[in-house]
Amino acid sequence: MRIGIIGAGSMAAALGGGWARVGHELLIGARSARSARDLADTINAGTEPARHRVGAATIAEAMDFAEVVLLAVPVAALTELLDEHGERLADRVVIDCTNAFQPDESAPDGATAFVLSEPAVAERIASRASRARVVKAFNLLAAEVWAGEDRVFDGVRLAVPFCGDDETAMRIVADLAEDLALQPFPAGGLHRARYLEATAVFTVGLWFAGLDARAALPPLTAAFAVAD
């Protein structure tokens, strides 16, 4: 599959690198041509020579090339990006892995906590690129997790919840999650993506506080347990 990676940061490297290693065709587009080229070179260095080589290009070229576009840019850059290139996303599957975090000003001194700077990034992307097939995915965990090799924790395969309105796009994202040895969790329409975004900011705050967010949830077999 042809994937256009927009951005050249850690999420672009983690997800793009994984997809390149399983044989997808990648073209990286970024505001900085040097950053795009450096990331392409880094991914190519870790990919078997027989695989497709990862290329570097402008943002416009990467979008035009792609069947699937990964938006891996800061939320603050989205408005300008969509104003300039939103029409190019028509008919593309657009994966939004962004999070709109800002510091929680009411947190106690010395604590690291965050709140959302806006309530629904994925919905905003869909409204600004109205013909794109937007799917919210890969936003719950840090790039270092996606880049790592560990996929099973306490006997459970790591999952990727994702939300979108287009059935074909949802199947494609599920396949891309499987390509990274992850468990796809379809989680409803794009109107539910805001809950993924809120979950990310909430759990990251727990982790920074040294708390294991998983401990708040029982396994599925006990999710609806009723005392005798």
C-alpha cells in the first residue's frame, strides 16, 4: 500500500518504520526537506534492501502519492496544513494520530498533568478535509511503544482502538495495525474519536503520576461481574 507520512518526528518514524519493514511503499513529506530526507534515510537503513525504498518529498507530493495518509504533525500545525493541502486528501484514508495536549494549570506544584486544548481534533480534520476518510488511531501511546518490539503485556496483545465513519477505511486501518503485530479494536464512528483523545490525556496524566492506568480496568471476563 502507498502511505504518505506527513511529518518527520517520532510518531512518523515509529509507525512509518514499522510499515516500511513489512513492505509498504512510503513517501515522507515535511515542511523541512532535510528532515524528510533524514527520516527516509533512517528508515531505509533499518529495512531490508529487498523492500520498497522510502522516499522523501514535499507535503503535497506525499499526499498525491498516497492511498493512506498519516498525519503525524503537531496539532498547532494542522490549521495551516489543512488550509493549504486539505483538498489533496480527498478520497484518501487519513489516519489522525495527534493529541491536543496542554499543561493543566490547576495541577499541584511539581505535578505533570495535561488537559485537552481542543475537544475533537479528528472531527476538525474531517470538517476541513470533507472528502477525506478520516480515522482516529494510534494516539493512545507514545511513539517509543509503537517503535518497540514488545507487543504482549501480561499475556494480552497490545490493542489499537480506532474510530471512523468509512467501513473500507476502518478495515484498512485494522490491517495496518495487524501489520505492526497489534490488535485492532474498532471503537465506533468518528464522533467517538473525541473519547479516544480524552482517554489519551487522562491516562498520560496517570502515568506521569506513577500510576498504572491498566489497574483501573478489570479483564473482559470480569467487566460485568455481579456479586452473588
